[in-house]
Amino acid sequence: MQEHPNPLKAALAAGMPHIGIWCSLGSALTTEIVAGSGTGWILIDGEHSPNHLLTIMAQLQVAAAFPCEAVVRLPSDDPNLIKQAMDIGARSLMIPNVRSAAQARAIVSAMTYAPGGIRGFSVGHRANAFGRIKDYHANARTEQLLAVQIEDEAGVANAMEIAAVDGVDVLFVGPGDLSTNMGSMGNPGAAHVQEAIRSVRTAAAAAGKASGILAPVKADADRYLADGFTMVAVGSDLGLLARGTDALVASFIR
């Protein structure tokens, strides 16, 4: 048995844009619905959602039936969390609030077996089909994808050095946190925040890496795609359910 290729990693490496949808409800059923939509990737959120290791694994299991890639966002860069997430099959990770190249290198190390890193070794786990994938440990890095989130001014200032780290595939802007940390809470469209966002994209491109962003407003998503962002999240299960039910109920209120 061989590990199947990572379609998101291949597409981003080729400069092809892929839209994604956030899965924030902690439900394998809703994630299954989203994964079947035709989206290029989904994001199983372990930072701002009521998820834990078992609910994340259940969502990875249902997403595996579809051609989209499941990315897991962890709550921090804790190497123990990275190890557990990878062992249950999360080969594409998003790590929030990365501020420096040293931090990025430590994350890559946590994803990598010795001698190149510190990922703990287990003979059989879900990631290697319980021991059935031939030479998994020697080749584990091949299909892994790492998206590091740039969410404050330190991350913006160090974006070029972060992008240059071997093993970092995507600089992914978190516009909510970035705008908040830059004194414009709730207003990522502020001129100085937009300038910072553009500088992150430029830094990623200069290093030959992809750039990504969360943009649930279609006009924003279209603009970011036109600007060269290729890993763009265009909505979430939570937002779609909330706005859809709001609109439905409002349509009956006179």
C-alpha cells in the first residue's frame, strides 16, 4: 500500500489556486457535507472550535472519501499536539501565530522524524494505515504540507525569513487577528492592514512559496485570488449555516 498524493500540495507548488471551506462545528456529519461540495480543501479547526483529537480524527475519516485535502489547524505549535495530530492522519497542518523563522523551523522539526527532526516514532498508526504503507517513515515528509499563519506585526516583519524556511509551504494570513493586533479590530480592509497583507504575499512569492488567506466575503476572495493568493478559504460551515438560516427566517418576516 502507498500513501495517496496530496492534491493541495501539488496544486500550490504548481501555482494553481485552490479555494477551501472552514469546518468549525466539530461535527463529522457537517464536515462530510462540506467535503462533498467540490471544494479543493477543507480546514478542520482545532483552535477556535470545540474540537479535540477524536473529533478531528472522525472528520479526517469522513473527508477521506472525497478528493479534497483535509488541513488541520492546531491551537498552538506544541510539538506534542503536532505529533498526535500527525499520527491520526493529519498530514496537512496549519499552525497559528507564527512570528519568526526559528519558530517555523521548530514546527518543521516537530513534523519530521529523526535525524532531521524530533517527531516521535510509532510503528503503526492511522497515518501509515496501521503499518500497511510501505516505507512510510522514510518518506513521511513527501506528502506533508505546512501552512503557517501570519497574524501579527512580528510575523509580517519576519515573513521573508519565515517563508525561506525549508518545510514551510504556505504563508497564510489570519486577517482577523492581524487587523486586531494592528489596532483595527474587525477591519482587515484598513489601508495599513492591507499593506501588511500584500507584503506577506510578496514575501511568500519571493521565496517560491504559496500564500493563503481567509476571505468569507466573495468580493474579497476574488480580489485576493486576482492578487496571487492561491490557498483561499471562502467560507465556513458555521457562517453558511448562520447566514443561511438568518436569510430564510428573514424572508418570512414582514
